[in-house]
Amino acid sequence: MSRKLFGTDGVRGTANTYPMTAEMALKLGAAAGRFFRRDGAASGHRVVIGKDTRLSGYMLENALTAGLTSTGMNVLLLGPIPTPAVGFLTRSMRADLGVMISASHNPHQDNGIKFFGPDGFKLSDEAEEEIESILESAPDLAPPEQIGRARRIEDGRGRYQEYAKTTFPAGLRLDGLKVVIDCANGAAYRAAPEVLWELGADVIPVGVSPNGTNINDRCGSTYTQTAAEAVVAHGAHVGICLDGDADRVMILDEHGQVADGDQIMALLATRWAQEGKLRGRTLVATVMSNLGLERHLAAQGLHLERTPVGDRYVVEAMRRGGWNLGGEQSGHIVMTDYATTGDGLIAGLQFLAEMARTDRDASELTRQFATVPQMLKNVRYGEGARPLEAPAVIAAISGAEARMNGKGRLLIRKSGTEPLVRVMAECEDEAMLAEVVGEIVEAVKAAV
């Protein structure tokens, strides 16, 4: 069967609207509980649940807890905590299941539910399909004496913070570095500034006053202007912008200029290759990563392995190939030596370590390669629409591919997290780039 409920990063939608309702969260909890209790043991199963700072997180947390405990799972509630921390604590606390309640970089009215297996990695497509199939049958409720318990874990964030610091090279400190950290009013609003301060940085916090509705609102990795202004105003050496659940990062140099995930991956791949740490001399990235990154790696004798869009597909490819560095242009940086998923804070620490080690400005380190001109535009569509199947859209795409043959790349896809068609192209000829993207966008708009 194909997944209907799960997208590229769990289940996601508008809060209090299907599928992000308390009723569905309860059912998902019961289905996941049944899936992870297949060994038939009556007790001893546990699940950790984390969330970001969205108002709807309270509702979904309680509903998931009810569903999970009804099947006999014991629930450990972590409160607001980064997504990578849930992956880390699922494994560290010997849990059978980890759950993160977050819609990542989306606005506050959205929310989502992501599942992690006992190894701390996100569930496979096959596991999510099986959970969906369980949803279609009656819940397997535990007898009264085997109903699970729930309790809050007060030191989950502290455990993650201590671990994050261990990924920073021993013997290095951040003394003398003025760092703007933008936490997007999200899950890392306490963890990230505290870790940086404990490592010696002069910390300028931004986006650390969540109120339930201001997550990702004019801040964070998808809106870097606020942090850029802070970098310039305070004369900071560098800025680090996280998203709502802190699994993405963007780096700002001392002038407030943005470096995306491609530049960060290029820096880390180069350094790790020099140190003999880059397994298989391979970096894993998605089809969205810039052609300039691929050329930069090839010039060093390194290989770029491309995957479909979505950090889960990057991680799956890394695990299959035995590679240890990958990510997305959007800022997911996956380092399986340290984490089971993208970790914005730890990736930021690796960048700061390079600044401390080399005594070079952020502007030098964030310009690893010249990008090939790239344009990305999104077209929103309504429920039930299938714009990519429209004959006019198909014709526009075919025409664009013919024009760009040998001159660049074209990628058209539906978003896995929002009702958007994403139109992306790369081409050295910027006039042609604008024309082909514009023609396809107009065709899609007409179709929807």
C-alpha cells in the first residue's frame, strides 16, 4: 500500500483540522503503540515525546499520551526540545519509540507528528505504511492493569545540551566570539543559547520568547533578516539561525550575509576529507543542492550522492552507503557520527569550531564555492488539485527541458509538507533561467 497520511516528514497539517486533530493524534498514538508492542510483552515498553513551542502542542501531546498509554506504553514527556534531541534521547533512554510534535519551519497554525524508532532514526516508509494499516482496524487496547503510565522528564533538555557540547572539539573554546543565535521562538530557545554561553561565546539571543503563536514568525532559518540586523547592530562575528524544531541551520557572516546548507556542507566535507574522516569520500545531498557544490567536490576528488528531497531520504542513503555526512540546501545537516537526524545546533557548533581553529572570518568560511544561478518559485494549490497532470503544465515542462538541454537543470515537484508545487531550475544563462521558470509557474497557476 502507499502512504496516505504520512508525508516526507511525518504527519503534518493545520492544527484542529484533519489530520492534525486530537482524535487523529489519539488514534495515531494507539496505532504506534500497537506497532511497537508486537513482541507481545505486557509491560516495559516506553516512548519519549518532545514538542516545539506551538500552542497546539499541548492538545496533541495529551492526545498522543492517551493513545499510547491505552495500549500499555509508558510515556516520558520531555516538553519543548529540539527534534534531534528526541532522536538522541530515544536511544539514550532505551525507549521503543520517540515522537516529536512539530511542523518544523511552518507557521504556528500548522503542526506535525514525527516518529523515531528505538535506534533514534526516523521510521522507514514501510514502518509508516504499517502504522497506517493499523489505523484502519480497531485499537488493541491493554487490559486495565496494563494501561501505561505517563510522567514528565525534567532533565531531558539538560542531557541533550551536555551531549551537544561533547561534539565540540576538546581544547577549543568560543572565548572572544560574539555570536547571534536566532532560535525562531521554537524548540531550542533555551538549549542553544545556554550551550553557546557554556562554551565561552558572547551570546546575543534572538527569537527566544515563544508565546505559542510566534514560532518562525519573522525569525529563524526561513527569515534571516532579523538575525542579520542583529549581527550588524551588535558587531557580531557570526549568526546562527535555527528553525522551529532546530533541525535546520543557516549561517550568517559578520556582514549579515546568508550561507545555506550547501556552503556549510562544502566546508565540512572539505575539512573532514582532509582529516580522513569523510567516509567513502562522499557527501549525500538532495536534487535541490546547487550544481556548484557538485563541481566543488569533484575538483577535490570527492563524490556527491543525490537523493530525493527530504532529510529522511538523505539519512537512508547515508545508512545504506555507510557515509557519515549529508544534508539539504535548506539547512538540514546530518552528521551520523553525532546525530541520527539533522541537528542545527551541532552543525552550528562545527562551523564555530572551524572559526576557532582557523581564526578566519565567517565570510571566508561561508564562501566555499561559486553557485550556479538557481531560481526556486512555489505555487500553492487547493485540496484535490493535480496541477502537474495538466496537459499545459506537462507541455511547459517539456519545452523548458528542451531549451535547457545541456545548459542546466530543471526540477519540478510537489512539496511533501505543504500544498505547493516547487519549480526549481539552474542555468548559467540567467535570462533563460528566469524565462523557463516563469513559463512553468504561469502554466501551473493557470492549472490550479
